Amino acid sequence: MFTGLVEGIGKIKGITRTRGDMELTIMPLFDMSDCRQGDSISVSGVCLTITHIKEGTIRMDVSGETIARSTIGELKKGDEVNLERALRLSDRLGGHLVSGHVDGVGRILKKESIQRSWLMGIEIDQSLSRYTIEKGSIAVDGISLTINRCQEGYFEVNIIPETARQTTILKRKVGDRVNIETDLIAKYVERFFLKKRLSEKEKASSGIDQEMLKRFGFGD
């Protein structure tokens, strides 16, 4: 689990592709000396596991499923990525809960400078729009951001100077693809109410109602 508060940037030092999977070697551009083999790392929003550490680099395996659902398969040697180590239970939750399981890929449609900040408009699959609300949270390339405005298949976010400094987001251009993870809580809320509605429909179709339960001695 992550917060979406990117710790720093890493540079891709090597990519090996094997039968639809790939192996990434990344050199963090900040201190990650406390990392251990088996640790989880968010790489531009994708949760990966460290398999090897050597000479200031970390190595991770990427499955074909992850490649298909994210932009990670588009990476090239020399590219930069956002890095965040997994959340400790004692840490402050400054962003929002981010699982590192990408929901889909968005495309940047707008990038405008507004005083010291930047406004970015991002196109997403319409199926993801039900999880976006104004002032709600969303992760873009692993960055926790607040939605300023949204509509079917589209949302806008503001990039403040600190976010721009700590991440790769302003290196993205109009037309570039980015990893999107919608709000985890919104998905659980939807699942809860969907199950509740289905349960009510099943009760109605079975002929069981409050009057029938009373006749058999259940209830007041």
C-alpha cells in the first residue's frame, strides 16, 4: 500500500524482455539504501517487488498482465519514473490510499501553465468515470492528486510546484499516456451497495418479505 506521495525519481538502466514479461533495472536518484529484496515499490503507479539489489540499482520483474494494463511496457532505457516505497503503519497518510494496482491508462489532452502551477486535463475510459468526483482523489503515474473538475471520460488536476519538482509529471506532453488508479474507497463503496441491491432483489424474487417473516414468528 502507498500514499501517492512520490519520494523521488529513478532512471531506467536496463530492460530485458522474455516471452511477454520483462525485467526492469532502475537506479534511484535519491537515497533508497534501506530497501531490501522482497520490498514493494511503486514505479510510476505500478506496484512491483524488488528481486535483486546491486551497486545502487534495484531489479524487478514485470508480468505480461501488468504490461497490458499500464504504460510500463512503453519504458525505454534512460527514461525516468516516479518511485515510492511502501507505506509503513506508523507513517502519516499525507496523500490517499493507493494500492499500486493500475485501473487503466489515460491520455493527456491539456497542459496549461497557470501562474506558478499547471493544469492538466486527462482522458480516461468512461467506465472509470464513476469513481471520479470533484475534490476526490486520483493517482496519475503514482502521484496522489485532487480532481478539480470531471465529466464522462475526462478529469482535470492541478500540479503545484512541489509536485512538479519531485516527480516526472511535467515531462509528460499532450498525447502522452499515463497510469491511472482511481480511488480505492470509491470502489469498495460501489461494491458494498451493489451487493446490497442484489441481495434486496433476491429477497423480492423469492417472495420473502416482512409480512411473511412475521407469520412464521420472526420479528415483532
